[in-house]
Amino acid sequence: MHDINYEIADQFDFQIKAIVPYKDFYIVNTSKGKKALKKCTLSPGRILFVHGAKEHLYNNNFRNIDRFICTADGRPYIYIGDEIYTVTDFIEGRECDFNNRDDIVRASRLLASLHKASRGYKPPYGCIIQDDLGKLPFYFEKRLGELRRLKKVAGKRKSEFDYLYINHVDHFIREGEDAIKLLHQSNYNALVDKARKEGIFCHHDFSYHNIICDENKAFVTNFNYCCFELKLYDIANLLRRKMRKCNWDLKEAGIMIDEYMSVENISKDEFLILRIMLKFPQKFWRLANRYYNSRRSWAERIYTLKLQEVIDEIDYLEPFLRKFEYLF
């Protein structure tokens, strides 16, 4: 702790009063208010890209972010030993509650404002650019191939998860194949070209724990995954997280879309791509990939319950997708 204290005091123009562990970072009480000190796994070049994105938003009047505080020599990060840390103002508040109508309205508007302010971003010299524009067909094909491969793996095993996977994977493979076919028939490439010219970027992890609410405002934090991508990625991610809490209620989706579009437009072509993204079996793939390919952080029973939840969603998701175009 003493080393952390010394390193911070040596590189920033504030005095340290106390450092307190909090969740996965430190709260630093300083002569200029509370700061958040976080260990960062990104490379310096990647941090520069994220820092440039935040500064671009800030300069375009999108101020509800955890802006990096730079050192005396202008760096948005410091070294403490061999580890990289970043410092931001500590944002007081609670995590966004997707079951709360007011919170989901604020989150939808917040996301639209972020996308609108992101236009025209030109990454700083020397940064490592993250660009996912145009990669959706590749990701879909790769994940669909993984579902097919894991079908063979599951067939050699005898757990409850394996049996559940085997009994339903063909449905999700068909959904994935249909999504890929629709994507190739769409104006996806034209939308990618347009987004690249406009310089729009996505947050890429716009979830409840990265949206901090107080009585009057909402803030978005943790831009570590931000990249150039269609804004539809963030919209689809937000919709999925909310829709799973309300059995894919079309009215709830309509409220979110209306709130978003009161700030930032979604074109007809973008609506079609959004529907395709919601159709692709993303969560089914993610669960299977995590179960079979990574060290399991959950018990077998938890994986099985979560897989059953995805399967149970079929009865709600399919009618939702059939009516989704009416939201346009």
C-alpha cells in the first residue's frame, strides 16, 4: 500500500489522504475528491485508444463518463511495479436496474447520446486501434462451426448438460444458419462502409454494472472494450439483457427503441441487421463455449439451469422476432 501511495503522489497533482480497497479497485481520498484507482490489463497502446475515445466524447459534450486523469507528463496510466493502473474520478451511485422502467429509459437515452457523440473519432497517433467493423459474418460463421463441433463432443459424454445440449443444438444451428443467410442478403456491408466514414464507435460492454445511476443522472463506465463497430452491437446487447427479464415483451422493446431514437436515429436497414443479431443464438453459443472450452467457474447444475433458460426462451423469442419489424 505504501508503494501505491508513493507512486500516485509522485505522478498526480493532488495529495492523498487515504486509500481504501473497494470491489475490484481502490478508492483514493485526495485533496481533489475521491478517485478510483484500477489495475488495467490493457496495453499502453490500447489504453491510448480508449483514452482518445473518452476525450472525444467529452469534447462532444458527452460528459457522463469515467474520464481518465492524466499524469503530470500527460499519460492516462501509471506503472506501479510491473502493473499498469488508471485513475478516474470516483462516480457515486448504484448499478442500473434493468427491472426499473426509469433506469432502462435513462440507459437507452444514454447509449444513444454516446453513439451520437462518438461520430468523427480519429484515434491518437501511436495507439492500438480496435476495429470490429465488417467482422460480424466471420464471427457468426465461426460460432456456428463451434456449435457443430461441440455437438460431437457432447455426444461422447453423459452429463445432464450434454443431453440437454444434444437435444436442442440442431434448432439453434438452424437459427444461426438462417441468420447468416439473412445477413448476406442484407445491406450489412453498406452500413459498415457508412459507419467507417462516420467514425462511430461502440462501448461494447454496455451492461448494468457499467451504468451508474444517481437521482438525476446516469453515467457509463469501463470503456476497456470500446471499438469501431456498428452501433447495433450495443443496442442488441442492451435489448437482450432487458428482454430476458420480461419474456421478450415487444412493448418493452418498443419503449427502449423509442427512447433511443428520440436522440439517435435507427434506419430501416439497421433495424433488419438488429433483428438478425437478436436471432443469432449468441447466448446458447456462449454457454456451450464456456462449459466445454474454459475452466468452469460455475457448478454443473448452474450451467444446466442457464442452458434450460435459453431453451425456454424459444417460445418467447420467436414471436418477438416475427413482430419486431413493427417497431420501425
